[in-house]
Amino acid sequence: MKNPGKTNVLEISKGLQKIRDLENLNIRLVKTNGSVEESLSELKKKDEIEIAEPNYARNPLLIPNDTYFGFQWGPHNTGQTLEIGNPLVQYTGSADADIDAPEAWDGESVLNSEVTVAVIDTGARLTHEDLSANIWANPEEIADNGLDDDSNGYIDDMRGWDFNDNDNNPNDAQFLVGSDDISGHGTFISGIIGGASGNGRGISGISSKNKIKVMPLRFDLYLSSELEAIDYAKNNGAKVINASFGSLYFSQLEKDAIDSFPGLFVAAAGNEGVDNDSTPQYPCSLSSSNIICVASSDQNDNLSSFSNYGASSVDIAAPGENIASIYNDADNSYVYGDGTSFASPFIASSAAMLWSKNPSYSVSEVKNKLISTGDNMKSCVEAGRISSGKRLNLKNLLDDSHILISSSVCTPAYRFYNPRNGDRLITTSESEKTKVLNMSDWKYEGIMFYANPSNEAGLIPTYRFYNPRNGDRLITTSESEKTKVLNMSDWKYEGIMFYANP
């Protein structure tokens, strides 16, 4: 409930119980013992209440896999074959379809700043041998003295907070969603971000100098505790929030909270294999300028089959399939996992790496650099499904001399329709597009597909012809049809338009 105004009166008159005031967000969380619908209806009638929303559920965006230790192809892909599952299935990658982490580590300095990434999730295994050293420690709090030393509203919050149990222990414990225990989700994500590097065991996080600290914020997969967690991250120094969860429900309160966060909010795109442009996934699809939405790529630089996408709403891809990280058990185990849940922490930790090297960068500079310095996806089909057409490259991101390339190797093919004569025009020429846009006869129908402007192995040329007698145009990839039309006097050959994947 935003702008609560005369909340004490409302609580008495409508039986509402205050849970917590998020003063920096101007939000009060309340509980009703009656009907949620009736309480919302009454609250929305009050002039002093700006927004009243139910406590929407949020779902973790993961696809579980069997527990086998393996290679971390995301940071460094040599084309290695992974054996995963029971029975074992082999997955072979393509060399360099990765984020070039070892190449980036060459330039990482021990003098770089420490940066905190808040992980709003199921908590983190605080004692895991490969994570404990990189768990955030509250510098303003004195441990176990029963006091709120930093006056942030939380007592003895040395290592984050548990908004599920409302205590200072955000350890990744049993977490039931229906009959399923999803505990370990936050631990896995925390390992990708802050796994200890150079300790001679397990996996490595994204910083070779252990400059990224994980702030675990355990929440109950509902909007109210998500808002509390965002508020905590905002007030306790986090530069990045990782949000590997989502749902179909839009929340203005969620958007306002994210808008108020002074850092980068990294959201997973979702795992239904659907187009977020037509079926929005929140918070990924929110229009907030500090959100970056992440799809999952596989070992061969394709979008994962399960990954959501969106030519407008999804910003970039990162490794999210057959990812190795830490497991939530007392034996310090390691496992594989799939999901856009595990792609977003690659982006979150890479943003932290850039801030570690360049603390003065603005949020927009970090977001733009993440997107513009990525590697182009494997094919134009893949590139056309996300707005940048790119997959994260950490080396390029941290390389000050890297030349930013804003365009993909794929070029858009624009389609026009002429209602007067039923003709259609397809062009990849920007100048021709501009010319036709200024002609009253033609109606612009948008981008039809993405095409390769130059020849590469496996591609075939697309030939274009024009008939000046009736204004028709013909496009063909058939060599025999090209030869036939070349011998027809009515048609004028206009050359190769682009190269296509047969």
C-alpha cells in the first residue's frame, strides 16, 4: 500500500494489521483477516491511498538437473563435452561460445573496489567452503549484541536478512513451493556470482580477485517480502540486485521500488520458451531504465530451448544451460543446473566487475556497456529474438580500448505493402526504407526477419528482380529460377539482396 496516509484509522476501521513500514519507498505492508478483494476495494476508495495491491506470488526461474560436478563452460568454453544426468547424456560445446572470463581476469587488479550484489532468493549456504569467504558482512553492525547498531531497522543483520522468517539468518534452508522443496536455488546463484576463486577447490565466481560480495536476502516468493528486500538492498549499499524470479502479474509497487533503486536490477527472462513481447514476465518486462532482462544461451551460442525471448523486451543473453555451481548441503557439493535463473547472475556479477574497476560509472553506462560489448549470437534467427542480438562478453566489457559496436551482424529486412495494387516490397536497405516511408502509396509492416548482409559458410544468396511494367518485385534463392527470370525481358535484375540460412 503506497502513500498510506491515515493508516492507523484504516487499520482500526478495516481490521488491517501493520507488518512493516518501508519508509524510503513510502509503502506500508499490511495484513487483513478478512477478504483480500474487499480490503483492496475499500482501500482504493480512499483519497489518501495512492496504490493498493495484493501480495502477488513470485516464482523461481530454474530448471533443475541431476547432481554431477563438471566444467564451467560459461566462463571458458573450449568445446568440452559435459556428461550430465542419469543415465549420462553428453553435451558438446563450441570453443569460445563463452563470456571470456579468463581473458578478462588478466586485467583484474587487487586494487579494484569491492562491490556488493544483493541476491533476492531462497537464501545462501553461508557455510559452504566455496562461498563463505565472499558473503557480504555489514560493516556498521556489531555481531550478536541484540542491537540495531546501524539504525537500519534490523537487529544483528551481519550477513543480510531473512524476510521469510523475519530474522538475521538468511541461510538457504527448506523452502517448499507446494510439495516441491526449491532450497538451493539461491545458493546456486550465489555461487555463480561469488564462488571463491583461487582457493584450490570447487568452482570460481566471476571475480578472480574475490572482489564481489554476495548479500543474501531470503524472501518468501511474494511481492511484500520482495519489496522489503529491495528496500534493504537500497539502504545497505548494494550496487546490483539479482532477481531470478518472476510471474505474469504486473505490480506498480514493484516498479516504483525498482525505479528507486540506485543501481542495476538484473532480471531473468523466464523458462517457458515464450515471447515476452506478447506475454510479459515481471519484473523482467518492466520499463524501468535500470532493469536489464536476461535470456539463456547454451554451449553453442544458441538461445536455450526453454528460454523466454523478446525482440523488444529481452536485452541480452548469458550462459544458462548446463551451468556448474555450488549445492546447498553440508558436504560442500557441486551440481549442474539449467534456467534463465542462472543466466542473470552472469550479468549481475559482470556489472559488479565493471563497477569494481570503474566506480564512477552511472547505471546507464554500465547497462549500455553490458549490452553493446557482447558477442553476436550464432545466427540471425537467434539474434533477432533479443533486442541486442548479443551474448555477454566479460573481456570486452572490461577492456577500455574495446570499440563499441552497436549493430549486430544481422540486418533487418523491412516489409511494405501497397494496398492500391497489392504489391509487397522487402528491403534491407536503410536508404530505400526511408525513401519508401515517404511514399504515400506504401504501408510499413515492420521487420519481417533478420538477414546476413555478407556471405558466410552455409548461407545462400537471395536475388531480387523488379518488373518496371507493373511494379512487381520478385525475391528468390533458387539458382534455376534466377536463370529463368534473367532470360525474361520484363524483369530487371537488381542483384543480391542478402544471404539466407537455408
